[in-house]
Amino acid sequence: MSHGNNAHRLRPSKHGFTVLTLNLRFGLAEDGVNSWIHRKKAFPTLFRQHRPDFIGVQEANDFQIDFLKNILSEYDFIGQRSPAPAFWQNNIIFYKKTWKPVRDEHFFLSPTPRIPSRFRESRWPRQCTLGMFQQRRRQLICITTHFDFDPAVQVKSAGIIMGCLSHLPADVPAVLMGDFNASPAQECHLVFTGQNKQYPVRGPSFKNTCPQPFPGTHHGFTGSTRGDHIDWILYRGGIIPDDFLVIRDTFAGIYPSDHFPLWARFKWNDATASTQRL
């Protein structure tokens, strides 16, 4: 498993699956030379080199998602909202030749998840997109989310996601990825890993795909590796992480975001995974 600069020239996996998560960085932000109009040229090369089955994006404006749809013709999207919220949306992008969505949900991380809203302490309305996908006789739950900065809100947000998962089949493996604005040492991570007594896990708990020591993922367009590890790929159920990568490269001479993308490959653990769901 690698934290370094490597190019994985892959196609979506035949013997498992791969995922990539990235905070796109708000497309309306005034970032000068790193503004979206300049950064978008990085994405064709990024996705040509790293061809995952699933891409989880956060902090996306509708025009950013429209751009990705144009360059990812072999993929489809869930979580796209038109018109998009005033701030941003989260989307799951999936390789449509081998994966079929059988369920998708979008909800807010708030006291009223089905109504556009936020916790009083949240700086912005935070959201989560969840999909259940099928590939032949296998199923997979894939989730992308973006947490607020307030630690108490982060804990409650993790509880909302775990509560939503409790209504889905516990034997279906799941991958949870996103920008959590928290390190794995913080309490919201403990909710997902079943170590927080306030939110007991109903069903399997999550593990972090990234090996320790946890590398920095937020770099503010500097390329520095000293930032906080606030972007995660978590997993649970009958899957095993086979490789992990922090993508620190520039593409077309520019970083695609102020966050490094994370990439992971999983293989099926048929001893524990349910592969007979139809």
C-alpha cells in the first residue's frame, strides 16, 4: 500500500472493485490560478490513469458535475440534483457497464434528514448520498458524504449515517468515503468503528482502509504532505482492501483540488460476503 506518487493505469476491476474519493473544491471559490476554470483540465488525465468502479465526490457545483459527465461517458451518476443546492452536492459516479444501481438515497445530516436543513451548529447544510449497486450476483453499498467542522455535529452526523445503514441488509458490504473534516483520532471516526457507546453499531462496524501512520490529505494547493488526514475510505462486510493510494500527482500541470484524491482496491471475501442476493 502506498502513500506516494504512483500512476495506476487501470480499468475497473474484474476480480474486485476500486474506488476513488475527492473533494472537488467549491467551483465558485476565488482561487486564482487554482480556480475551477483552470483546474478542470486536470480531470481527464486523472481519470484516464485511475479508472475506478466508483468515484465519490464532495463539494460539487452542478456545472462541475456537468463537466464530469461529459468526460466520463462510460459512467453514470446518482446524487445529482437539478437545480443543485445553493452550496453544493455530493455524487457517486459508477462504471455503468458492470454496475447497476438498485437503490439510491440522498439525505441531509440534520435533525430532519429528508428536508433540506442543517444542525444549528453547522456552518452549511451537510449531505450524504448512498447507493446500493449490483454486479451479477454481488451487491455493494457505496456512500459519499461531507461533514461539518463542529465535532459534536460530526458525531451526530455519523450516527445518522449508521442509522440509515441499519435499515439495509447487514450482509451487503459497504464502502463509506468522503471529506470528514476530522482525523481518525476524533470521535466521529469512533462511531463508525463501533467504539462510541453513545451510538452502538447495529450490524458490522467500519474499518479504515488507509494504513497508519495516516498521511495528510488536505494540502491547500501546496502539495504539502503535512496536512490533516480528513479524507477517508472506510469499509465493512465481506470485502478486503488490496491496495491503497494517496494520489499526490499534478495532472496537466495542476492539482485537481486542494485535497489529494484517495484510491483503493478491494477484493471479495467470499468466505463472509453474501454473493447470492438477487
